[in-house]
Amino acid sequence: MNLAQVSPLLVVLLMAASLCILMLQNFRLALAALAAQYLLIFLLITSVLPSSLALVKLLVGWMITALLVSEIWLIEKDWENRIALSGNLLRGGVLILLWIVVYLGLPLIQLWIPVNQTVLLGGLILLSGGLIQVGLSNQVLRVSLGLLTLFSGFEIIYAALEPSVLVSGLLVLVNIGIGLTGLFLVIRGKEENEVIQ
Amino acid sequence: MNAPLIWAGLPILFGVVVWLLKKYPRIQLLAGCGLFVLFALLAIFLPIENPVGTQRAGFIINSSLNILGRQFVLTFAEQPMLMLLFGFSAFWMLGLFSISQARRLVSYGLVILGLLTASLMVQPFLYAALIIEAAVLISVPLLAEPAAHNSRGLVRFIIFLSLAVPFTLLAGWAANLAEANPANGMFQIRAAILLALGFSFMLGVFPLFTWMPMLSEETHPYISGFLLNLLSVVILFLGVRFLNTYGWLRTMAGVPNALQIAGGFMVLSAGLWAGFDRKLIRLPAYLNVFQNGLALVALSLRGASPLILFSALLIPRLIMTGYLCLALSVLERKQVLGKGAFADQPFAAVMVLVSIFSMSGFPLLAGFPSMLLLIERLGQQAPAILLLVALGLIALIGAGIRHMISMVTPAAEPDTQSLFTEPASSVLLNIYFTAGILVCLIIGLFPSRFMLAAEEIVRAFQNWQ
């Protein structure tokens, strides 16, 4: 069984991972979904990039996840927020609706961005997942994970358009930067609260 | 030795070294300011690709540097632009001698300026978006105020600038494709739309500028003012470079109109927001959007040298924003932002007002000559956009009058505690503000000298007709 045959399955799994990151209230499970998402991205991206370059993206993704895991005891409370079940369902609903729109508009988008349909769909699913996460949350941690998801989606599409080493390297730096910035802002917020108390 | 290493590599390296000196704030500040001045002077006196020194002991500064198969190129023609950026930063850093709270700007400023300069050098310049994003992420610790309990503006700043990256990278790819297939208009339209989206996020085109006033309110005015202006100017230069390289984009039907509409609405909305917002601390953000809008309108004009007009708008903007942010920092420190400012800090209050009126093109002030030129050309070419710009200008003048009334009004309850604990306004600061007002008047009264400088700054963009 080659990668082209399992690609649609990868896209479905990417949808599941993205939805988990958006809706799960348990930060540990959300991080597990993030790690799984990076593995799925690696598998999908190997169809357009050399394995060594794709592996860099996986390693960096897991590095960022490990970074967040290392401070989990400090930051997990910032993930478990005041969102009611209805709010969570709304986010999930909006995301699924957006995916339907993306799926329907796929042929049109493919005219603009001429890459393999499965790769494009995978990228757009993550892009829309990240966009919803970023747009519907005020929490720094959720925004950071949203941006990481968004950039992952973009990287999938852009890798198919321009497989450049420098762009990949710079995108890796940007990903690490977003992870570190999110962590920095969450920890700074914690320290301020401690000072106030 | 090569130019990208000197003006991008060394500032980043020295920025890190200066950051390590944080235990010695005085030395850190002196070293940082000295380096900014040094790089500005090097931009004036060290010619690229020309022999320096004697024939025996001379050397030549190469214009390009290869990294991972990509080139960073800085030519002799781009040196005036570098001089503007480093000179502006050096001028801004001098103000740090009187604002201890913002001193961390000196080390971060070197790194950020190095990265932004690198973004102007990289070829193909679609990579610039990623380097700008790196500069944005590095600036987060600088913008995260230790005492701020709210970082919504900062988070939005990261989101909006990050959203620009995918669009700009895709625009670069689409532009290359459009250039390879000049007969296919679809490719050109696609590149133009992607580029417009990318630059809209980066420049804060209406209505995407909400993060700017929030950021100004959350962070120290001197830090946010520096970053907003430096970022905007570099992004504008990038846009000019893009249009200069891709001639088909510049001459494409609809592009000048799009620039005019975007710019006109930016000027109008920023003017109105400034007029209705009571918080003086948010003003630098509105002025930044206002000036970005004017720059876009200037770029859209046909005929004799719209680029000179574009750079003529930049010089008074950078000088007056520097003084405005310094004056706001003084007023904020003394807790007299608004009522009672005039009685407590007359020099700083006058500086704020002069800056606002100068940027709204008040006669005899620094912004007047370039504003007069812009209005004259707009009247000939786009009267509808002139109406938007005029309304924006009137609203900004209204904001100036409103803040003037507020500053002249005595404070209801003078904060006696702060009067006793805070030191009196320093003589040095008063001299600095007086010099600022004089500079503003000199530029307004004798604009010919600075018009020559404006011409030099855009010398690099030779394809522009």
C-alpha cells in the first residue's frame, strides 16, 4: 500500500486531530493530538518533499510539543478555560461548516493553487482549523496552538509549490518562535498573577 | 567583508552582546546608542562595491552574501535608505537617556533592525515575510510589559503579522509565475490579490489595524512607537521594492485605484478614530495608520516621481513621531496624560501638539510641504480620494484641538504625591523638545534641503517611472 492510497485516510485523521485540539478541555490530550497531528503532517508532506526535509518538520513539531509538555504543570490550567459546552460545540460546528465550504470550494481553490488535491485538502483543513482556533479564542495558549496549526497547514501547501530548503528552515524557526512566544506569554501571565496575589 | 554582513549580521550579533550587558544599564545604553550611530555613519561613509582606503591597504565591500543558496544583496544605491533606517533608530535611541523604563529597547532594537534590514536585502524577496515574522516574534519580550495585566493587543499583533506570512509567500510564488507567463492575466490578478492581502495585514489597512491602538495602550509608548514605525517603514519599502521589480504589477489596471482607496480609507478612519478617542496614549498608533495611508496614496499617483513624494512624507513622519512618543512617555511618567499636562509639563505638552499638527499638514510645520504636494496632485488626479484625505486631515486637526483643550484644562485634583516623588522635568529634555520644535519649523520653512534627501532615499528604485 503506497502513500497515495492512504492519503485520504491521513486527511480524515488530520481532521480528527485538528478537532481534538480545538475542542478538548484536557491539555494533556490536546498535546497528544498536536503530536499526532505533526506525525500525520510528516506522512502527508513526504509525498511532496524529500523525506529528510519532511523529517525536520516532524522533529520540530515534536520539539515544540515537548517544550509545552515540559511546562505542563504550570500552564495546563490556562488551557482548561471557562468555555461552556455550548461554546465548545459552537466552535466545533463552525469548524465543520468551514470544512464543508473548503471541500466544496476545493476545485476552485485548486485553480489558484495547483497542487495535488489530497495535499491541498490536508493543508486547507489545518489552515481552517488554526484560523478558527486563533479567531475564536483570547487565550494565549490556544492562540499559539492555533497559529502552529495554521502554519502547519500552510507548510503542507507551500512545500508542494516551492520545495526550498531556506523557506523550510525559516518556517521551522517561525514555528519554534511561535511555540516559545506562547509559552513565554503564558508563564509571564502566571508570574504576574502570583505577584498580585 | 560584505554589506549584508555589516548592516544585518553585525547589528544582530551586537544586539545579543549588548543584551548580555543588562546588569550594567548605563554601559548597555551607551554601547547600544554608539552602535546605532556607528552603523548610520557607516551607511554614509562606507561605499559598497567601491574601493575604500589606499591602493595598498584598501578593501572593497562586496554587495552580496550567499546563505543556503539564496542571496542577500545590498547595493550602493540602497545606502541612503539604510542611512534613514539606522539614522532614525539612532535618533530614537537618544531619547532613552531620559526614559529608564524603555532602556531594554536598545539591545532588542539592534536585533530587530538587523532582521528588518536583512528582509530588505533577501532575494527573491518573498523570504522577507519570514524574516519580518522572526523580527515580530523577537519583539514580543520587548513589548510584554512587566506591569501589564492584559496582553490582548500583543496577541493580536502576533496574529495579524503572522497571518500576513502565508499571503506574502504565496504572492511571491504567484508573482514569479506571472512573470514567467506574461500572456496569462489570471496569474497577474492572483499575485496582486495575494500581495494586497499580505500587505493589508502587515500595514494595518482598514479595518485590520485594531491591534495597533491596543498595543499602544498596553506597552510603553516609546517602545511601541519605535516598533510600529520601523515595521511600517520597512514594510512600505518592501512594497515599493515589489512594485519596482514587477513592472507589470505597477502598471496593472486597478492597482493605483486599489492603493488610493485603501490609503484613503486608512487616512479617514485613522483621523476619525484619533478624533473620537479620548486616550492620548493611543494616538501614535492612529498616526501610524494615518501616515501609512498617506504613503499608499502617494505611491498610487501618476506623473513626476511619486516615489519622491513617498519618501518626503517619511522623513517628517519619523522625526515627529519620535518626539511625540518621547513627550508622551514624559507625560505618562508624570501621570498627566490629558488634563493638567500643560501646567505640569509645558515643553512635552507643546511637543505633543506640534507633532499632531505637523502630521496633519499644518502650515509652516514639517509635514506641510509634502502634504501640500500630495493634496495638489490628488486634486488633479483623484478628487474623490482627496475628499477622504481631507476629511481625515480635518478629523486629525480636530483631535489636536481636543487634546489641546484637555491639556490646557487644569487637573481637578493635583496628584501631590507624584509631584513630590517625581523629579522635576530635566533641562536636557526641555532642550531636546525645543530642538524638536525648531527642527519641525526649519523643515516646514526650508523644505528644499530635505526634498533632496528624499530624492536620495528612493534612488535604489530605478525602474519606477
